[in-house]
Amino acid sequence: MNRQWSVEESLWIGAPPQTVYSAVSDVRRMGEWSPECRAVWAGRGPVGTGMSFIGFNRRKAALWFTSCRVTSAEPGREFSFRVSIFGLPVALWGYRLAPAPEGGTTVTEHWQDLRRGRGARFTELLGLLFTGTRPVDRARVNRMGMRTTLTRLKLAVEG
């Protein structure tokens, strides 16, 4: 089985890009729609490029935290962040926003596996221990999680 290193999923949301951006860039709300993230600790104020935050995650009985740093914060267009554990890179997550021709916003959630090079085997082992997901299966699991996240995001923004 070939390992897939990146995944993306898109969904239409009946709200303008700036409204959707406000939701996805408020990382403190990530636990509302992500099936894996339970809570986020971030300092006060808006989240901007270079800002760090901590994600608290849970999958079945496993609990773990990740360190995150915002890599792109372009209001109404894109929000993304790098995830690491013990200083080693794990993934790049983000959202691209585009005005839809029929109104509203097309939201694309994207993920890229960064577990390569120095420390990759250690981060893969941690991923397996914490999530129960083999590296070769991570893209498939993340795709399912993205569908859940985007659906919950849509309900939260449109509701």
C-alpha cells in the first residue's frame, strides 16, 4: 500500500469568506468541530502568523497534546498552521477560502504529513501509539475527519 502524504476536502458554506475565516482562525473553537481536537490553549487576542498554540487531542482512550504555530493568517483567504510534538514536525493543516460563484464560500481543508527525515520514525511511532493509526492509513483517517470537521463547521457558521 502506498503512503499518501497529503489530503484535502472541500465543502460549500453559506456565509461570506470573512465569516468563515473568523471561525477557522479562532483556534480556541477547534474542539467544536474537529473529531480529534478536544481543546486549544492560545494566548489572548487574535491569532496571527507566527503565533503559537497548544492542541489537546483525544482518540478513544488516548490523550496527547501538540504544539502548533500559525504559518498563514490571511483574512478571508487562508489560515494554516504547523503541528509538532517534542519539537519534531508532524503536519501542516489549513483552510483555503474562496468566494463561490453562487454566493457563500468554498472551504478547502488541507493536510500535509511532515514526518520525514530526522525524527520521522519517532513521530510515526508516537502517532501510532496516540491515535492507533498506522502512518500508511493516516491520510484516509484524516480525510474522514476533514469531512466531519467541515460539516460541523458549516453547521456552526450557518447556524
